[in-house]
Amino acid sequence: MESLAIVLRQLADFVVYGISGLAAAYYYYTHQKKELPGGFWGAAFVAIIGAVLVTMLAGLEAWFIRLVSWLMQPKFGDVLLVRVNLITAFIGAFLFVYILNRINQNRTRR
């Protein structure tokens, strides 16, 4: 009975990887209308591999959770280095540069 639960849990994991990969491929292929190598199915395959690899990498000894916690409140011991959430600062900076690029009609430099 316990082995059946393990198999069902792994099957559920594969379903989640598949759905997330298909969703990413659908978004880029259909909504963004990007030309992707291998078309929709090639993009879905690469997205599923990416979902598995990033999940495995993020789960190694919970280093990712510790890193995100430190980026949200950067401190050594009990001393805060800065009072700025570094994650939101970088997301905001890149978002506004992206918007500026889109206002400039996505031109490239010469």
C-alpha cells in the first residue's frame, strides 16, 4: 500500500511538470506568437525539462529558500545590512527598463 502511494505521488509530480511545461509553451507559442524551435511540442518538451531541472535545483538542501529569505531581509546575524527587499528592488528595476524598451518599440542598438 505504501509503494502505491509513492507511485501516485510521483505520477502527480509528473502531471504538474507536464501542465506547467504545456502552459509555458502555450503562452509563448499562442499568446506571444513566438517562433520556437520544434514548434509547440518542442517548446513544451524543453519547458518540461526546465521545470524538472529548476525544481530539483531549488530543492537541494533548501538553499533556495534560505537565499530568498536573505534577499528579502539581508542581514548577518541580527544586523540588517539594508532595509530594502532586494527581490522587489531588482524586479521593479528590470520591469521599468522592460517598459522603457517597449516604449522605444523594442529597437536594437547599432
